[in-house]
Amino acid sequence: MPPSPPVAPLTPFERNLQRVFANDNEADIRVVFGYDNSADIRHVNDPFRAEHFMDYLKKAGYKPVEPTEEKREQLGVTIEARNLRLFEGVGTNGRRLNIAVIWSARTTSFARNIGAEYLEQVKCSEEALKFMQKAASEAEVMLYVGHSREGGGPDTFPPEIKPDGGKYLHRVDYTPYRNTRPGLASLSSALAKSKAKPYIVSWASCKSDVHFSGWFRKVLGQKEQDTSLILSTRFTTFHPWIAEIADNDEGLMAPCACWKLSSLIPRRRPSSGD
């Protein structure tokens, strides 16, 4: 009987995927859509992005789940968190994927969110932030889709703005984000809290590799085991009038690939060349 071919070692990312499913064959995945305003400030895209992403999950066979009070507490949000959605799905080998999704904007109108509905918008932003902080310390897989605020970090609140005098009436004022990096400050302690989790982090925001790789290296370097990072090296785009997110929304490509890979990763692989 010929000998079995040698088994190729798993990559670090594959090892972390195994860690996700190791104890209970389930994945705790939490997805945060930050406050994603368009360049002209008028429109807010994260409700569109979340809707497209949830449509993708439904088409892939994931089922919506009604959040219980216990589950909301686990996720760090209150019963008033109107933008929270839960999904469950089953992959190969009976692996279960439990996905919690939250987005930040009250409506798709910037004017309404900072005007007549401002108090409600603040509640939505605060719920999304609490969700993200909880995910940073407890989730097995954490994903952020939104703006980088030019290095200021993730943002669940409407942006600081200033008069433009040019193409747009107003534009984002990045000065406070560059100076104080509030998004990173809001997550540092939460991300460093656990010595192991999250196992995988995807930061789908513009040039997140350029803006945040050093910060991640510092914060995640405190953990006992490595964390796999999926970062963007370019600007991410979103076109709400196009239905197929996989081809047009760069901010969601990595998360979608992660779901597929987590269901397909084999237990044994022949080494290359054998």
C-alpha cells in the first residue's frame, strides 16, 4: 500500500479559522457598519450596505433570528437597538455561523440625522459603538465596514463637517480625526481586553492597511495568540444602485470571502507538488 501523501501545514489564517470552530463547531461573527456618509454629505450609505449584505446572507441560506434579551445583553446593546439583526447558517461539516449585524445611521438622509432626528441618531450611533466595543473583546470574528476618517478610526457617528466653498456645500472636517484619532481611542482597551479573541479581524475601510496596521500591531501584540487581519490597501467603494455587492462593493468583498472560506477549509490538504 503506497504511503499517504504528506500533509501541507495550515496557513496562519487557516489555523485561526480552525480556532473559531474548535470548541463548539460554531462561529461568533459580529459585523459593524460605521456611519458611512457619501462625499457630498447628503446621503448615508451604511443602511444600503447593510441591506445588501443581509440580502447576500439570505440568498446564501442564512435565516433571520429574533434577538432575545439575553442575546442583546451579550452583544452589548439594549432592547431599543433598532438596527440590530441576527442570522444563522450551516456550512460544511455541520459548522454553524452565527452572524450579528448592526449599522449606525438612523436614516439615509444626513440632513434628517443631524436635524429633526438627531437625538434618535445619537442613540443609534451609541448602540453601534457599544456593539463594536463588545465585539472587539469577545467576538471570534469581528468585521468593520465604513470610513477610516483618514486615520481617525472607525466611526459610528455623523462626521464633523465644515463649509467647502467648492464642489460641495460642506465636506468632512478631518482635522479632529487626525489630531485625536477618536475611533481608535474608543476601541483600544476593548480590543486589548481579551488575550485571545477576536481570532480574525476584517477592517473594510479606505486604505485601512495604511492607516491602522501599525496601531493593530501594537494593540494585538499584547495577545497570547496571533490574530488574522484583513485590511484594505486602497479606497473602498459603494454604489447603492447596483444590486450585486460581490462585484461592486470592495468593502464587503473580504467578509464575503471569509464566509465562503470558513465553510470550505479542509481538515487535510496534500502538500504542493505531491
